[in-house]
Amino acid sequence: MAKTDSFFIRKSITLTGATYVENEIDLGAYVDALGKAVLRIHNIAVQYSDTAGGTPDLASQTNAAADFQLTTQTQADMVVAGDNKSVVSSGRIVAYNEDGSTGVPTYVSHDLDIAPQQWTQGYLIGVEQMYIGGRSTAAGWNEDVVVSLVMECTSESLSKEAAMALALSQQ
């Protein structure tokens, strides 16, 4: 299989509180270990919203946060990228309301602290499932936080060089 033009894979997860939740992303249409087809993620864009696509409201508290991670293996909770080779991307949103009232936050900061676009050639994936997981602070949000990922990808043949890179970096 030759390298393809870029295409986009989209997936969302709804964070309902401090309990870790995770959804599977099926990559079987793009990855075939026996057929030597792999997926390369070039960029990831992240949207944080409420379930209607707007800004999540804060409760009558001054701050809240929500974290997500994209991994090649299922996880029971958030993990540290330096200790876990399955982490492909992670990030967070922190919201603050200076007057402590209920409603749209006064200040919002977000961070995509690990992302394929920071690497020279993106991130090579050789598994048929990935996992998006996360959790938010137990208090602070007045509604669920939805984390949506849009991943720019290409599908390509697994060369000897790519196989070595894949073996050394993750699975």
C-alpha cells in the first residue's frame, strides 16, 4: 500500500467527573499488521466543549480542570508519558471564574502537551485500536465536558525502517 493523501479520524469522549472514562477508536480499516499497513498521525486538534458544542459552564466555584489522553493500550486511569510507551497524545483544559459565579468561565487555558505535530514525522501506529480516555475535576464544572479529537492521518506500507521505528517507540 502506498502512502495516501491525508484523511481525518474524529472521536469524542464525555467526561462526567473525577472517574476515569475511556472509549475505543477502531483503526481496523487503516491498520493491518499482516498486510503491513500502518497509520501515521501527523496532527491532532482538540476541542473542549459541553454536550451542545458550546463552552462548558462552571458551577459556583472558582476553578475546574479536565484531562485527556490518547493511547495505544487500554488504561485504568491517567498515566505518565515517561513511564508508559502507549501514550500518543495528552492535554488538559483549566477554567477559572474570578467572581466564583455559575456560568461561562472568565479565563480558560488549554494545553496539548504531547502531540504528533511536535515530532519530525508524526506518530506511527501499528495497532487496530486506540483509546481516548480522561477525567475532570470532581467539582467545578456545572455540566459534562466533551473532549473531541480530530486527527490528520495517512495510511502507508510498513517498510523495514518503519517497522524498526515502531518496535522501538511503542508496542
